[in-house]
Amino acid sequence: MMKWTFDIISSHFSKFSKAAWIDWFGCKLVPLLPSLTAEMLTTTIAEVDCATYHVIVEGLNMAFEEMTLMTKQEITRVLVEYLKVSQEVDGSGLSCGSHTKSSSGWLWVNFGKYSIYVSLQDLQLLNPEFSKFASVEHFTVSQVCDLTVQSGALQNIDLIKVVLNHLGKGNVWKNLEELLASLRTKSQNLQINCAVRDIMMKWTFDIISSHFSKFSKAEWIDWFGSKLVPLLPSLTTEMLTTTITEVDCATYHVIIEGLNMAFEEMTLMTKQEITRVLVEYLKVSQEVDGSGLHCGSGTNSAGGWLWVNFGKYSIYVSLQDLQLLNHEFSKTLEINPVVRDIMMKWTFDIISNHFSKFSKPEWIDWFGSKLVPLLPSLTTEMLTITITEVDCATYHVIVEGLNMAFEEMTPMTKQEFTRALVKYLKVSQEVDGSGLPCGSGTNSAGGWLWVNFGKYSIYVSLQDLQLLNYEFSKFASLELFTVSQVCDLTIQSGALQNIDLIKVVLNHLGLPCGSGTKSSSGWLWVNFGKYSIYVSLQDLQLLNHEFSKFASVENFTVSQVCDLTVQSGALQNIDLINVVLNHLDKGNIWKNLEKLMVSLGRKSQTLQINPAVRDIMMKWTFNMISSNFSKFSKAAWIDWFGSKLVPLLPSLTAEMLTITITEVDCATYHVIIEGLNMAFEEMALMTKQEIVRVLVKYLKVSQDVNTSGLPCGSHTNSASGWLWVNFGKFSIYVSLQDLQLLNHEFSKFASVELFTLSQVCDLTVQSGALQNIDLIKVVLNYLRKGNVWKNLEKLLVSLGTKSQNLQIHPVVRDIMMKWTFDIISSHFSMFSNTAWIDWFGSKLVPLLPSLTAEMLTITIAEVDCATYHIIIEGLNMGFDEMTLMTKQETTCVLVDYLKVSQEVDGSGLPCGSGTNSASGWLWVNFGKYSIYVTLQDLQFLNHEFSKNLPINHAVRDIMMKWTFNIISSHFSKFSKVEWIDWFGNNLVPLLPSLTTEMLKITIAEVDCATYHEINWLLVNFGKFSIYVSVEDLQSLTIDFSWYFALRTTTRVPEKSSASLTSPSTQTTALSAVPPKVLSTAFQAENVMTEPAKGEGVLTLHLRMQSVFISAYNNTASAQYITLANNITSELDRTYQELFPYTYLRCHVLRFWYSYSFLAFITPQYDCQ
């Protein structure tokens, strides 16, 4: 394909515009580029200028991974040859990339990912910057390290070898540490080619491995938790084996934490090999570790043990190894539910036809052992087949097996199983050899309930219980019992195993709200919500006896108190937390505090602490630890501010912070900043600003405190680097005045008037201006003077050169986007296609996440589809950094544009009408924003979406859960229109995955108008009405005499009455059926036969969601007959189950069209 394509397009290269090169090498050719040969590339770039050359290199980057090694090397040689003569080809007379600011930038724009294959000789020939490597002997170690990071050495094998050869002389250990420090200062945006990293890791490991035996705990943390992190993805299994051979468990766990940070960048094979080494270590860890126990033996759960010993690599440990290392894993087997469903179906299909020959031991063997891991995937249909003809003894064996699967089943499956068990028991006396119902030999109602239903007894209705066992009829006369008798009945009967029974008891006894919750914290939340913090302990103990545990907290161990704190509602209530802290104040307070922090840490991801409670805990904790700050080692500071204190840090006050950092050195200060960064989002605005003032005050005197005599951060390479290490996320609140006082680099902003335009733009990118409101305002005020358009373009070019690792604070970006948009928007009407590509495909990209809906509306108001699609491509690049609200607002603007696009576009057709598929149309018109377009809008814009949407069931379940979690919290504010919009439109494709729990939450507090709109039975139960029992219908106090008449009629009147033809009126009449019909059994061939004259019929309307075609208007068409047969087959199956003695047949009258769907289908059927 590539050869055929190239032969066609190559003859047109000389006429290609810039946009055409972008279109072909940035999009159209991408799937074929891995097959581009060196000869083709030579032809392609022979006469192009540098701008075009760079477009081609960007396209080649996208094909890099799929090319063979030989092709990559040949491609590189062609690129080198071009660059040797590029100054002669390019109109500027300069070599390509001469405008870049650094050698690494030059290397990237000219070679991209292929830079690794360029020889040092060629690099030095092409760019004099690389000649520095020839004189590297004259550089200091610091200069070499900086050169390594700033140049392209991390992307080229020859260059890194020169660096390492130089660093291998003199004090190698010190040189290595300098190199790693340089890497660490750029760790957030550091890119190291894999092959280069492998070389660096090997060189580093050869140096440090001989020192492992002398490493202290702090050194292991320093190397594997910090210094080595950029190189760890290249750690080999041999290196790891050498590393952990003789370490104890504490050190091993430090190494695991380091490996976790490298996990994402490792290859699959490396991860698997790493895992095997870890397994081998753990098999002998008790011999290595001083405790004589396996590593992780102090953890509280199998999950905890797995994490501390394997971290992210746990997914590659075999079950056999897990069971060998930890007996906990011998207990339960984890199988993906979808996989388990497939396995269960396959297994059941094989064994089910052998059930009739099963002996008692075989039933026990299969349902008590072999099938247990798969039983959670047993379906109701499978269960029905299984128990249809078994006796009671076998039935009880099956129930015991089902008990073992109970916890893993969904509530819906449990309820369906219960109905199947009830159905079996109703006829069990006919099946069982004794002629008695199953369980008739048990001594109590509770015993009967357990053997017949097991754990599923909770879902049996009181009505069914009373029907199956007269003992449960006592609950009908509960009002006549004394409280003592009710309590005895509760314990002796099965009330403790059944929802209906316990509700009867509790209603009688009148227990407080929330008594059905599973924990005291759950009870506290459902009954008080956020107001729980103000409930007194006395009231809590009076309302819920669980809180009485706090009265006897003195008798608890420290561990029990800590667990009680996390599991109860103590983190949501002031009185409760005070009781806890008063108890922990006794004995070894430091040890107690650490235990509490460990308990909080285990739940850190899901932990919710009320801010007022957190303030109390932080104050208590700080009072404890602050007196020990002077004795803290570096590791202790990391432990407390990087881990233990994190859940409480949002409550750190300015006073606490002042005490904390008063006498610490810069290294410790930076550890504290990293901890504060983790609390930034949860802090109040005022707290953040107060924190900043404290940090500023510290930094003003940091040179006096720091052992080097220099202010903190003086080793950083840029103003923005200095700003981050010293202020972190809080930098946005530092005033320009303070910045200039603390770092003379920021004084440049005071004399910005004296700078050239280029210097100001460079200063903006290299300093911390992109992280600070005051600084960016100074820059923009300067750029407003003179040629604003030219100034703006210079600024955006400066941003573009750093686009890969550019960090702009969202608030700063908003300011820059508004300023930029105000300038360019007035020029939109004059923009050419190339200008739109230039601005929305390149210049504006760093700022696009701050494009507002108003700006977008102005932008696309009068553009044609081609321009619109360019803008969409630009918006895609800003998608990931946009807020959810911005994405949704952007989508609304796009929808509005597309609704009128055929009027705007020159073709008179809606945008994207030339695409070949609905998904293609969706992508070109919405891009990544397509997930926020409503189904209603999609159907309005493109009729393809009116067709049935195929969604994988498992995928749909996940989508429904995610969607419901978002919208359910808004139900209380929904208007009638919103209910119709969501449940009549937006949610329709996902509703088959609506669970019972979701439905209960949905309808819990809605009014009847929301709940229904048409007649009582069909609207209150809809299609689900066929599953409503007669008893339930009777209990609803509606006149269903017509329905029961259908089920109980035994004599047929001789004269017919009128048939029902209007179901919406709720009036029904039965038609007479000639006596000859009474003996007629249902026959499939009768389904297409019209009712005979005089036969009674009941006419119903059904609605189907499907595409209507004209053939459905013709009753003789093949399509009509096929669909009618399908419908009648389903109706026959359903009605035969409902009316086995009275139903005859149904006959489709016609189909007609409604609301874009095949809608009302009218079958007739006869009943007696």
C-alpha cells in the first residue's frame, strides 16, 4: 500500500502547500509510514524547506515504534544527509532548527525519536553545540552534568558514553551523585531514551552495588526512593537479585516502594522477571530477616501483605506462589466475574445432562466442592434445571453449596434464586419420596428456614413463608403478643434470617430510624449527615448502643481504640474524637499516636474526616510531635510529612508551620513543602495565603539557617525551578515584591521595560511567571505596548518551544487566554485556512484548556466546516486539562453550531456529511468531546444514531454505574422536564444495566406524576407487570377482578360480549368462546391465523424500539412475516406461562411508525 500510494503522491510534492504536507504526513499517511523506505524519504525531502522537513519528522515519529531497527537506522542516515545541506535548501540560508534554544531542542525538531541513532561525529558536524562534548575534559563535573541534562545526551548513545567516560575519572562516587542530582532537578519532565537509560543504569549500578553491604536504612531510602528513580525502569533482574540478596525486610520494602515508581515505564517482560526475583527472595525471607518471620508478617490482611511485598508487581504473581508464601491465599480464589460467567456456562452445559444419573456423593462432590469457585455465576435458569427433579436430601446439598456463593452474588441474582427455591418447595411433597414437604423433620421454624433456604432466607416474603410453613402464621397475630413473647419468637423463629419477618418485629417494637444500617458510622451518617459533628456523646449512646463502646474505651487496647476510631463515626463527631484522644493521652503517647496514624493511613484513599474533627486531631498530634522536631532525622521528616501526617495536613495552621520550619535546613524545608502540596486542594483559601506568608518569612532568613550559607533553592537551574521547590503549589499566592526580594531573577521584571521583546518572552517561560498572577500581569502589560500582534506571536512561539513540558497554573492560563483572545478574535474574519491551522493547531494549544464557551461561540460563529474541523483538532489537544464543566459547555456550543452548519457551510450540507460511518462523523465533528453529547442531540444531528446502539453488556454495566453515581446526587433537584429528559432519552441506551439498588434510590422520594403517566397496571409496572404475583396485586387495593377472572374462568357463556380494544380505559370484557375451542390445545401453526368469527379477543398495543422500514406496511412482505413471527413467538412463550389453561394464540394486526421507531404492534389473542 505504501509503494502504491507513494507512486501516486510523490509527483505532486512540488505543488504541496504547508497545509498539504501536514495533512498527508500528519494524518493520511500515518497508518502506512512504518513502510516508508529510505529511498522514498530521500525523494520526499530532497527539495523541501525546513518547516516542511519538520512536519515530515513529526509524522515519522508516529511510525517509529512499528519500524524495524534497520529501517530506523536507514531513515536516520537520510535525515543526516538532508541536514548537511539544509542551509542551501532553506530560504533563510541557515541550517534547520537554528532557531531552537538548546541542543536538545535542536536534536528533537530535526531527528525526533530517531536521534538515538545519530553518531557523535555527525552531531558535531551539524551543530557546533555538540562540539562541547569533544572538549568535555576541560569542563567541571557540574558543567558536564548540566550539559547532560540540557543537551541531547539523554537521547543519544554516543553522547552519553562521552559523559560517562568523563565522569568515570576522579571521585567517581561524587561525580555520580552530581549527575543524579542534575537528573532529579528535572525529574518531573525528564525524558531519557530507553537505550540510553540502560547504559546509565548499568554504569551506576556497577559503582554503587559494591557499597550495598554498608548502606544504612536512610541511604537505601535516599537511593531507591529518590536518586535512582529516573533510572529504575532499566533495573535488570540480575541487578535486583544482587541488590536484595542479603537485605532485611525493612530494606526490601524500601526497594519495593522505589520499584513502584518505575512500574509504568518498564516493559512487560521486565515486570514479570522482576516479580520472579521478588518471589524467590520472599521464599527465603525468614532466614534473611532478623525477626525469623516472612516479610510482611505484621500486616493485617492478605491485601496489605501483597502490597508491601510486591507493590504494583503483585498482578504478575502466580496463585501457586501466593499460596506458598501466604496461606491466606489458599482460602479464596479471585476470578473475574465475566470470565467466571463463561466458565460456569461451559461447565454447566457439560454436567447438566448427567444430573439424572448423579448419586448422593456426586451431588455433594460437585455442589460442595468442585463447583464452588464458579457458583456465583450460576443463573436462575441453571438452578431451575438443577433442582427440578431432585429429592429433598439432594436439594439440601445444593442449598449448602449455594450458601458458599452467597456473598459474591448480586442482590438481583439472590432474589431470583429465592423465587426458584420457593417454587421448588411448593411442590416438594410431590417430588420427595416421603410425601412430606422438605425440612418437615426440623425442630423449629428457624431450623426449617435454614435447611431450605440457607442464607437466601432473607429474601423470602412473609406471604410465601406462611404458605410453606404454618409456624410463620404467628407473625400475622403479633399484635396479641407481649414484648417478651415477640422477642422470644424473633430468636426461636427465622426472623433473624429474613427481611420481611424482622420488619414486622421492628415495626411492632418501634426501633429508631437507621436500625438497618451495618455500622455505627453508617447509622450516624444516614440519621444526621453532616450535622453529626454536633451530636453529644450522651445523645449518641442513648440513640444507638454501639456508641456505648466509647464509655468503656478504657478497657480497650490501643489498637482496638484506633480501629474503633476509623470504623465508627468518631471521625465525624467532636465528642467521640475527644474520648479517643483522651484515652490515647495515657501510657506511651508517642507509640499510641503512631498506631493512630497507621490506622488512618490504611484507609487514606477512602478516609473522610470532618474538618472540625481534623482540626482537633491535628492540634493534638502537633502538640505531641513538635517537641521532638529538633531530634528528627531526614528520614523522620519524610516519614511524618510525606506519609503519617498527610490525612491531617489540611488542618495545619500558620502558627504550627512557623514552629515547624523555624530551625530546619533547606533539605528538610523542601520535604515539608512536598507534604503541604498533598494537602493543597483541601485547604481553605485563607489558610493557603497564610501558609505562603510563613514560607516567605522563612526563605528571607534561610541563608542564616541553611548550613551552606546560601538561601534555599540556590542550586536550582531556573527561576521556575526555584519557585517550585520553595513554594510548590502555593507559589501562585506569592507577591511579586516578595519574589524579587527572595530571588534576584525576579528583579528582572522590575526592569522589564529595558528588555527586548524576545528577552521578555524567554523570561516568561524560564522564570516562574507561568505560576504567578503578579508576574504574568507585568509581562502582559509590557506586551500591550508597540506591535501587540507581533508581541503576542513571539510569546506564543516561546511557549510552543517548551510545549512538551510546559506547566501553566490554571488561573494564570485563564488570564493569558483572555488577553490573547481579545487580540486575535477581531481578526478571525480575515483568517485563511493556514492561519486557522497555525493558531488552533499550534500557537494557542498551551492556552486552549482555558478557552471558554463564550470564546468558542464567537470563534465558530461564521466559519465553514473545514475550519470548524481544524478547531476541533485543536480543542482535542486541550481536552485532558479542561475541567468537566468546561468540556460540557464546549460540547453544547459545538452542538448548536452543527444544528445550523448546513446554512453556514458553502456545500449546503451539514458538517461531516462526507464521512463513511457514524463513528467517523462523531469524531470529526466532536472529537474527544463526543462523550458529552446527548443521544437526543446525536439523533437530531445524524439519523444513524436513531438505530439501535450495540453496547457490550459488561461495558454498559460500567457505564451505567459511573453515570448513576454522578446523576443520583442531583435527583432531589430534578424538575419534571429533567426526569423525562434523563429517563425518556439520555439514559435509554444504558437502562438495561439499571440495578435494583439504583432503582430503589431513584424512586425513593418521587411523586406519582414522575412515577407514571398512563394506565395503572401498565404504567406502574410496564413490561414488568407479567412478574407481579396475584397476591401482590390484591394487596394494592385496585380492582383486578377482570384479571383474576381470566385465571379462574371454568365455564364459557354461550353468548359473546364486546371485545376490549382500548387498554387505556381500564375497562375489560370477556368474549365468549365456542365450546369446540375448549379442547383445542395451543399449536404453533395457528399463530398467523386470524380469529374466527365469534371468537373472543383481547387487543393490546406493544411498543418496540427499532428502525421502521416501508416493508412493514405490507402484510405479505417477507420482512413483515419474519417480524410478526418473532413477536408472536415471544408473546406465546410469555402468555403460555401466565395462562397455561386458557391461552390459545396471538395474531399481529399491523405495525405503524411513531417517533423514528417501529412502534405500536397490535396482537390479538383468544382467552377462555
